[in-house]
Amino acid sequence: MRILLGLVLIACGGGSANPVDAGSSRGDASSPDGGDAIDAAGADAGADAGADVGGSDAGGSDAGVDSGVDAAPPPTEIGGDRPARVVVPEGYDPSEATPLVILLHGFTATARLQDIYFRLSDRVDERGFLLVLPDGTPDAVGNQFWNATPACCDFAGTGVDDVAYLTGLIDEMKRFYNVDAQRVYLMGHSNGGFMSYRMACDAPETITAIVSFAGSTFNDPTLCDAARPTSVLQVHGTLDSVIPYVGALTRHPSANATVERFARRAGCSDTERGERLNLDAPVLGSETTVERWTDCDAGLAAELWSIQGGSHAPVLTSSATDDILDWLLAQRR
């Protein structure tokens, strides 16, 4: 099982592949020359990918009578003809508002593989959050993608409306579960990180904060005209060869420029260094630097975690996902 999953993850890699720019059409990407594509869900994560995804699915308890959600037993799958798995903490109480996290996979990956990489479903019980695991749309050869920005990753120009799809998932979760509207989060890797930023641009009223791991935003800042700011955390390896940390010409801005845009929207005025973190398992010590924007408007935050020497999908330490969740679940609006 461990060997098989490792091979699957390696097959989803393609570290030399690159995104393409498709002009100014918002979220409408053209076919890449030579078949190039953006890597996804953790090609370097095979060493720790043998375990099955954990977490407890929803039981048959009645959903919150006083919360405005449906009284029928809540579903463990939502999304209609694009089903998404729902993972519910064992101690879920329908009378209490509960934070919601939606995990978005990278290009060519799946929700299950992305969850194996980050192991979010292993943490729903201890952390007490609802988790939704959706899949993108398969392209002509079966690679799943999110239509995020012109650079990534609707290469065939299908125009699928993933903003509407994800907004619909959030609305559906609020109907069936007692979701804390002040704590709705997106976390994505690569193409999923791009899609997280797309949601912060196009549907900021639906989410509180995002984590983009090796993703980026629109290269053209005028394509992100969000009326409401969103808290952001960018986690990025400085040696990422797929979504370069320093940016890629007309494709996407650098990791620093990406966070700085959202920090300005959040009213932040300065930066400071935080305590270094240990996110990349093969690297001894705390290799990740933390840059934190300060003096932001109330309820908003912006940070850049730079994995020094890190790749597009580093082998994560046992504490990496917990460090990310510490930041994410602390954000409230």
C-alpha cells in the first residue's frame, strides 16, 4: 500500500512542468505549449503517505434546532453532481457554531491525495472543525483542476465556475451544519492555493482566511477587486521549480508580492519577523522564516512563511500541519 501510494504521488508530480499565461481573461486558461502543466499534490510526500485518511464522518444526530440548519441527519457528502466528502469531528455539537475548513487539491491530484499529504482529517477530532474535501473538474485526460487564474489551471478554457461551486458548498454546509460564519477557511496546495486566492478575490464575503501552500494569485492586480479584505497565509519553498517563489513573468507574482497585496487591503502598515518554524522534514533545524505584516485592520492578518531550500511539495514534519492550523483557526471576523 505504501509503495503504491508513493508511486501514485510521484506520478502526480512532474516537477519540471510550468503553468502558462493565457492573457487577461479571468480564470480562463489556454492549453499549455508542449503539454506543460502545474504540479499538484505532494510528489515528495510518498514517504509518509501510507496511512489511510482518518477522521470521523457525520453521525445521525439531529442538526442544530436553534442554529437555523436542517433538522434531518446531516449528510456526509454534499455538492450534488460534484460530490465532496464531509468529515465531522467526533464531538460535533449541532447547538454550537463550528469552524469550517475546505481543502483544495493541486492540479492532477485528488481530494484524498491532498488529505493524505496534509492529514487534515486526522485532526478534526482534536481541533474540532468541520472539513470538506472537494475535487476539481477532470480535463480531457482526467487531470483534475480548479479554474483559478489565467495561469492556472483551466488549460482547455472550459470556463467552469469554481467560485460558484465552492460558494455553493459553503452555503450547503451552513444549511446542514451549524457552521461558524466568522470562521470559514480555505486551504490549498499549488492550483488549490491559486483557487483559494481566487475565492478571496471573488467571494471574500464567504470566507475568513486562506492558506496558500505553493500557490499564487492573479498576475494582474486589477483582476482582484475584492470589496472585503481576507486574512492570508502564504507558505512557499524558496526553491520551488513549479510555482517559483520569485514569481514568473506574466504568469504570477512572487510569494512576497502576493502577500503584500492582501496585506495592503487589510490595512497593514509594517512587517516583523516571527519565530522560525520547522516544516521541511529532511532539513535539520527550523528552516522556515516567518514574515508577519503588522498594524492590520481589526480581525485581519497576513503572513509569509518561506521554507528556505524547500521544493514545491516538501516532505512535511509531523508538526507542519499543526503549525498551519494554529494560524488558520485563530483567524476570526
